[in-house]
Amino acid sequence: MTKILNFTCGCSFKISEEEGILFDPNINTINLDCQRTWDLISDGNTKGCFQLESRLGRSYAKKLKPENIEQLSALIAIIRPGCLESFKDGKSITQHYIDIKNGLESIDYLHPALEPVLKTTYSQMIYQEQAMQIAKDIAGFSLQDADSLRKAIGKKLPEQMAKIKTKFIEGCKNAQIVDTDTAEQIFGWIEKSQRYSFNKSHSVSYAMNAYLSAYAKAHFPKVFFASYLSFAKDKINPQDEIKELIQNANEMDVEVRTPDLRNLNRFFMLKDDIIYFGLTDIKGLGQSVFDKILKLATDSHINMKNTYWLQILFKLLININSVAAKALIQSGAVDFTGLARQKMLYEYNTIINLTKKELEFCLANLSDKVDLYYILQTLLYKHKISKNRKANIENLLYNLHNPPHSLDDQLEWISDCEFNLLGYSLSCSKVDLYDISMTNTSCREFNAGASNKNIILGGEITGLNITQTKTGKTKGADMAFVTLQDNSGSCDSVIFFPETYKKYRNILFDGHVIIVQGNRSKNRDSLVVEKTYVART
């Protein structure tokens, strides 16, 4: 049974029935205390989760470790630029909230009267509605006055705020809950909140959708990834999105495979607990080619479950454009034949030299018991052809028997083909070509929290962000954040501080396979590199 789920965030999930449990997207009935879901969020495993799928969202979900919708709503509010860039006592509002929630900082209310309003957010004013409620409680603001305050905050209207301030101070004097100095302090805080406070109703709504998507990911990972991979084409950088989703799927033991022509699926699909690329997910193969393949398969009465290489070659590949035909072979869509991709590509390049009548003869003599060499021999001796054509076919036969290059697949070639056509190397990776046996930790193990000291990690550089330090003795110096990928997954928090970066900068570039040695950072999120080695083949 399959159900399409449309959430208010615009995301859809194709959820199938697993273990007798059908996912119900109704936020009013779903279990909001699901430990598996909260663990997934707290681990920062939120790729694909509404509002939390960015690297920033994943990082702060891991730092905050929300345990309920209230905290999840706050997380969505405090990772916005205003909150991250607003500092109090040398620390951002975001960090204050996280530290108090995790018991690293004590709660400190500016005045006891604020506790009822700020208790749920650990004394931090992160919502516009909190400013409204404070104005009502201590300054006697009416609902209309409080709404004017909210609009002034939300639209950042300084002139309007100045008028409201006068009314606020007078209101506090009349209410006599706080003195004038405290009233000035509180309103000053409210004014500063213009830079970062968020609408709570929006934040809670976003949190609900974030929880729903996290719940789907925690309970139905296979269908979750199949659905989200289908949406990747609509992203600003589809290839990056596909890469990150597949890496995340691998980390959750969800298998993603190259396209399989036998499935005749347009987009990503889940079949027998395995996700397959769709044919139109192959670069160079569009909707018109896909439609033609479907028509050819139907018109030629091909039984896709029991088809074989020569049938695919003469009935399908030769009848579509060469770019698409080669892309099908190179991407792995015809691997089910059991032949090397180089061999299939070579044979395709051989038969495109045949005439229409010669192709028709070959088609009439197809069998799963013979190979292309036999078919061309039959063509040569049993089909009436001219002297010139006979010489051409003899030349084709000679080249089939004596190919000018190896027809065995090389790992590096397969990896490059899949990366270029699919956006990700599924069958193998660059790491397979190098000796990284000196490593003692995989990316997956590091992400799971294994080891703290003398960590040796190896992988391909798939991300490199060079930035400058903002504080300390090396302020302004270059440093780097590197993403490493091995066959277990990826680690996007490998840090080269200035001194180390300066030493190894010449070997840090995309696609390079390196081995790094270092220790886990104090906050346990990152690997701080001390030494780096170039991996050898």
C-alpha cells in the first residue's frame, strides 16, 4: 500500500506500509514523543528534514538536542541570521539558549515578572509574541497596542518603536510592577530583539513539519530517501543534493543502485528494499528518449525480465540517439547482462557501422545463445552483400576479435562515468584505488562518536571551504573546513587551523585522496587535523 503525503511545507512522501504500521501525517494524532525521531534529530541526522536540512541546521540540531516540539520550534528560530549574529555578554543569543538548555549556563531573569513569559525559552526572548506578552503583563498594553509593538518589531520600524517606547515606560509606571530603570532595560531588550526575534506561530508550524519529516525518515528511511531523491532535480544544485542524500542513505544502511533498464522507471524508485536511479536521472537522457525507450520495449515485445544483451543492443540502443545509448551503458543501466561496460560500449560502436538492411538481418537472427561475433559472421556468409560491404564487415569482425584496447572495466573509469552521468559514484569510488590501510577510523565511525584521540581518517576531498579566523592571535589567517568521503559515508567537519592549513594547503583540493591524523574537538563535532598524508595507489 502506498500513500502520497503532502505537508504544508510543500514536501511529499511516498510512504508504504511497513511492519503493519501506516504512517499517518496528521500532527494531531502522530506520536510526538517518539524517541527514535528525537534521537535522529539530536544526532543531527536531519538532511531532508524541513528547515533543518542545511549544514547549519544539522549542526545546531546536534548541539541543542531538542526533546520536544517547543525546543524544536526554538531551534528553528535561533538558527536564523539575526539570532546567530546578536550577541549578549560576548555570546550569541543562539549559544545562550543552547548552553542554558544543556545545563552549561544558569537561567537569569531580568525581573521575576518575566519568568512566566520566558520560562519555556530558558529566559531568552526569541519570539515576537513574547515581547507582546511582556508589554501586556508589565505595561498594561491592550491587545491592539501589543500588536502594534509586534508589527514594529517584525517590520523593524524605528520611528514607530520610539512612540511605543514612551507608551511602554508610562504603562510600566502606572502598573508599578517594575521600576523605571528596569522598564528602560526591558524595552531596550525588546528593541534589540527586532534584529532576531521570530514569529512563534510560524516557528511552531515549521517545527511540526520538521518533526513529521524526521518521523518519516526515522521510521521509513527507504521510502523517505526514494522520495527525496526524486525531488533533488528541483533543487538549485541537483548534483550536490543527490550526492548528500546518497551519502546519508548509505549511513542509514539504505542501498542506492545505478539505474536498471529492466525497471523502465522514469524517476528514482524503491524496489525490493533497494533504491534505483531513474532513467531520466541519467545526464543526457531526457523525457523524449525515455518515452521512446518505453515505446520500443512495447513494440518490440521485449520481456524486460528475461531480456539479454543482443536484444537490448539491436532493439533498443541502436534506435535511440548515441549520447543516450552510451549513457545507459556507462551509467550501469545494462549491467544486468553480466558484460563489462567497456565491452558493451565497444559492441555498440561496432554495430552503428551497419546499414539498415544489415541491422534487420542481425535482428532476425538474434539469440541469447550467441554473441555479436557470431551474428556478424552469419551476416557475412548468409546475407547477400556487396564486395565493399563485405570488406567492411570483415574489418568489424577483425576488430571485435582484436580490440585496440582492453575491454575490461577499470575502477577509475567506472567511478568517473557514474559521477559524470549520475552525480555520484555508486559501484566504486576513488578511495578504492588508493591504499588507506593505515587509517583506524571510518567516516561513519567518526560521525557515530568513535574515538577521541589519534584519529586517522582517509578519504576523497569532496568539499573544501577556505575561510579566515575571526578571533585570537591568528585573526584573519586562512583556515579550511574539509569534507572527506570514504566508502562508509562522509565527514564534513575536518578542520585545518591556520598553521596546519599553511603546511598542507598544496595538497588540499577537490578530488584528492588524503589521510588525516588528529583529535576530536572539544565540542566533539569536528576532527582537528595535525598531520596529513597523500594516499598512494
